[in-house]
Amino acid sequence: MRTAIWLYLFMFVAFFDLHAQYPILSPFALSLGAAPSFIGLIMGVYSLTHLPGNVMAGFGVDKYGSKIFIIFSLIVAGIILLFQSSVKDPWHLLYIRSISGFVLAFLSPACLSLLARIAKDRIHQSKLMAGNGLVHTLASVVSPAAGAVLVAKIGFTTAFSVLGWVLIATGVLAIFGVREKELLRKEPSSPAPLDAHGHGHHAFEDFNDSASGGPAIPWLFFLIPMALSCSQGILFFELPLMKSARESILTSGVFFTLVSLGALLSISFWFLNRVSPFLRTVCGSFALAVIFFGLAINWPIPLTVSLFLIGMAKGVIYPALAALLANITSANRYGRMFSLLSISYSIGAFIGPMLAGQLRGQISSYFIAFFILMLALSLLPLRTFKAPVTT
């Protein structure tokens, strides 16, 4: 449990730094003279360079373990933020963000893989993934407002420097905080699911890739995390560019915090961990699509309420996706499976801001998010899945 707490700390700091930049990155790029379309490229290239990092992380974590990649990601990402604080040109910001995207691509697969390995059973695994979602959400609740306040008080340069030093300090702590080899000798490496009576069984045997040697879920399933990330990228691109947000950077921070508060509420519903993660993923994705459609047609629900509802949907979906993949994957392939998940997120996060930046003058960005989510759901081969319920 101590290692899980350390992992939560590392992910909290990493996500805090990442989300703290969301409300300030677009204004920072604007201050450097970047056009909205170029801002979309700056935001998207971060996710594009995630891809090679995700691929390397998948095989590297399975072969060498998680600790070395956690330390590398945190320390190097902090150093890159120090360089970002002195950027004077939009193209330089693009280069810095691309390097940062590659470096941080190793962190999430490494942390999720280690979390999945230390679980005692499937229920415990689901709870650990929900805990990861809770930590992510807590970080995203306070960080947008904190980032906006930092910039308002000390300016862009000093704010990026502070965030960079926080990452470096956390990476140093990871050297002493994670004792991966000792932990994996004590904990079971491949937990079996439990039935209602506490007996181990293979309710997921049709999904388990240990027998087939490869992932058993359809590749089209990864369109779901890709579409989710795409819609989130569109939202994070649009919010700082709204008129009210551009008048005050603090308003932009509040918008992002509302999304995170909604996610925090739904993640606090622990009883959802006993519902099939597949059902949670599909239902949450459909609800998210409906909300984006409402924003596209300017429905009468206030923007603040809509953002809160988007957060609630995210709080249901993201822990469910991680729990689903952990449930159906053998322990020796956790790194590769979570790498595929991160790759899907990266592709979507690249496509979203790019589309919004290029098409926002012709069509509502929120309608693009709705269309992509519904397309992913419609292509999902539902009949190939069983919807197991963890009891």
C-alpha cells in the first residue's frame, strides 16, 4: 500500500503540472504572437510526440520495470519546463512541447503497470485504478486555478520555473520512494478475479490474452479512448479562447476546475467499481457525446453546469477504461497494454486541437467532439464483448 501512495503522489504532481498549464499555455502562446491555428499545433504536437514514447514505454516497462521510467520522466520533464520558461518564440515553444510530450509518455504506463501488479485481486485492482482516477481528478481540480493565479502573480516565466522545480524534486523522491523489486517479491504478480463467494475463477477467460499471446479485445475498442482524448483536447483548446476567459485568465482556470469538480464527484461514487467497467465506459461515453451536442447547439443549460457534467462523465469513463484493461490482461503484458491505451489517448489529443484550430471558423468545435465520440461508439463491436460485473 505504501508503494501505491508513492505512485499516487508522483502522478498527482505530474498531473498537477500538466493541468496547471492548460489555462495558461494558450495565453502564453498568444503573447508570443502565435495564431489560433498554430496554438492548436502546439497543443497537439505534445500528444503526437507521446506516440514513440508510449511504444518504447510499453516494452521497456515489461522488460526493465517501472521505477527507472518514473524517475526519468519526472526529472527530465522538470528540466524541460525550466527551458520553457525562457521561450521567446512560438516555434521554440513548439519544439519544447514536442520534447516534453515524448518524455512524459513514459510516466503513465509505468505507474499504471506497477499499480496493476501490486493488486491482490480484481476488486482491489479496480479500486487502485479508481484511486488513480481520484488522484488525477484532485490534481486537475486545484491545478488550473493554481496555474492561473501563479501567472497573475508572478508571470509566465517564473510560473513555468516553479512547476519545473516541483517535477525535479518529485523525481528525486521517486529514487527513494519506490522499491519495486522488494514489492514484487512480496505481492502476487497476476491476481485472479474473485466471485461473489471470494473464490478465484476465470470469468474473463475469453478476454485473457495469456492464452493467445496477444490482446484479446478488438482493436476498434481503442477508438473509444482516442475519441475521449480528442474531445478533451477540443475542450481544452476552446475554453481559454472564449471571450470571457480571454478577458481574465482566472476565468479560464475556473472553467477547468469545474470540469475537475464534476469528475471528483462521480469518482467518489465507490459503488460504481462493482459495475462492469465496459458498461461504465460505453454509458459514460454516450453521455459525454450528448453534452457536447448540447454545447454545439447552444442548449439552455448554463456553460458552468455543462462543464460540470462533462467532468462527471470523465470521472466515470477514465477509471473504467484502466480497470477494464487491467482485468483482461496478464501481468507480464501490463506495460504493453497500458502503452496501447496511452497511444490512443495521444493520437486523440493530437487530432482534437488540430481539428478545432483549423475548422472552428466553419463548424462548432463541440460538434466535432460529438461526432467523433458517436462514431467511435457506433464502430464498437459490442457483440464481441461480455459485460462482466465485479461483485
